[in-house]
Amino acid sequence: MKKHLFRVFTMLVCIVAILGTSILSGCSGTGKSKHDTVKLTLNEVAHSIFYAPMYVAIQEGYFQEEGIDLTLVTGFGADKTMTAVLSGEAEIGFMGPETTVYAYNEGAKDYVINFAQLTQRAGNFLVAREEMPDFTWDDLKGKEVLGGRKGGMPEMIFEYILRQNGIDPKTDLIIDQSIDFGSTAAAFSGGKGDFSVEFEPGATSLELEGSGYVAASLGVDSGYVPYTAFSAKAEYIEKNPEIIQKFTNALQKGINYVQNHTPEEITKVIAPQFKETDAETLTAIVTRYYEQDTWKENLIFEESSFELLLDVLSDSGELTAEPPYEKLVDTSFAQKAVKK
């Protein structure tokens, strides 16, 4: 009888031990249950190789490591991305931070705050119809250039460079802003304009088909500018700081990867995001962005960058009031991500 009771007792101890191990493994930092995973929608302004570190974070599973089930949606324009964030269709928006200034100045009740800056240079290029190794910005005088949307960062940076070089965007040349984003390369290839301001892969594609040649990099000529940033509504950040922190941690891992790998290695990782682009073209584009120091080493949106943004907006006549840096930028998450 005693032996029987001892065997029963031993079995019960083993069962409790097994259950305890299962429970602990489910609660540990490395093992994540379904309840630990947070669904999150990110609306990006465009799907571009320009944003390589973000796609590295997606492809390398960094968001999953942080317990985030990410859905990526392309807004096709900063205005559309902002609308998605304000309406609640997306928790996080990725766009030019000028849009957050516009929303704040227009009196948005739950305004949008920038919490992570990804790119520090403009990502577009000036494409000419022929090779111009000795190009200067004065070559644009009297010419027609296919530009970007009024009030958008691509167009404002272009005009900023013109003014820095003593050229009046309104009188010294013709800037055609009537063509939709993403359609300028086709229009230029079809004979429209003398020059075109192009993102990748538009610039490289025009070169490969012999329809155009990169004459200048707006990213190099404009210097360091806060071109794109991640943002969310103030209320969402206040209620979900842990989620914003995990999201930022994943992004920083993507930044770290890009900083420590070659363009060829980066290309292999992000290739599934750009199946329509062949490996040679993709590598050429990544290399071009890599060599001009496009991506920040961290995601901290410095005050000096914000002030430069306001200068660009003011210079373009798009700034109605100067919102305080503390209202539209929160660097706490990026700072913690760097230290992690």
C-alpha cells in the first residue's frame, strides 16, 4: 500500500513539474504566446528601396522578435498616409514629417507625433536627357522640370536647393507638378520635360533604358534633412508606449544591420520586397543610397533637424506657424532603442 501511494505521489510531482515548465516557458522573454503578439498596421508613404532598413527589419523577423504582427500598407502619398493615421486605419504612419506640422497647424485635436527618423538625406535624383558630368544647377534655367506635389518634401527640397543656388523656382524655370507620383519616369521617357526629379527605381530604370542620366543627387546637394519619419497619434503613443518601444526596437535592429553589412548583403535581404526589380538593378540602387549616407545610425529626431525642416517649409511658403519641437517630436523611444 505504501509503495502504491509513493508511486502515485511521484507521478503527481512529475505532472506538476511538467506543467510548471510549460507555464514558465510560455511566460519567458524568448517564447511568445499568441496573447503576447500585437497586431499593428503601418502605412508607408511609398514602397521604395529608399527605406531599406525598414524592409530589413521586416524580412529578418525583427518585428516578430518584438512580439509585433505587422501589416504593411502603402499609402501612395503623405496626405493619404496621414489620413490613414488620423482615421485609425493605421496605428503608425511613415511619411515626411512636414505632414505632421501641417496637421498640427490645421488644429488636429489628436495631433500626430514623430517618434523615429529613418532617412537623413533626400532620396531623389535629378535626371537629364543626356550625360552631364559638369552639371551645375544653373543648367536648369529656362528648362522644364518634372517635379513633385506642392507642399511635399520632394518638391520642397528641390526648390530649397534651387534657392540655395540663387535660382528662383517660380521665374527661372518651369516646374511641372501636374503628374502623379510614380508616373514622372514614364512621362519623361515619353518625351515630357527637359529634366525630371526621380526616386528610385525610376532614376536607375531611365538610365538602364537609355532615356535619362542622373545629373545630381538631391540628397547630396541638400545636405542632411529629416526626410522621412515614423509617427503616431499622441493619444495612441500615450496609451501604448510599450508597443511604440517594441516597434522602435525592431527598426533600430534594421538600422544596425544596414550599418554593418554591404550593399550586396542588404540587397539579398530586401529582395523579396521588390520582386519586380532584378538583382543587378536593386544592388545598384542600394549602393547609391548606401554611399551617400542616406540612413541614420539611430532613429533619434534631433531638434536641429526639426528646425531645418521648419526652415525648408518657411522657405517654400508652406509654414503658417512654427509648432514647438516638444509637441511634435518624442525621442525617448529611439534613445532607449539605441541603448538596448
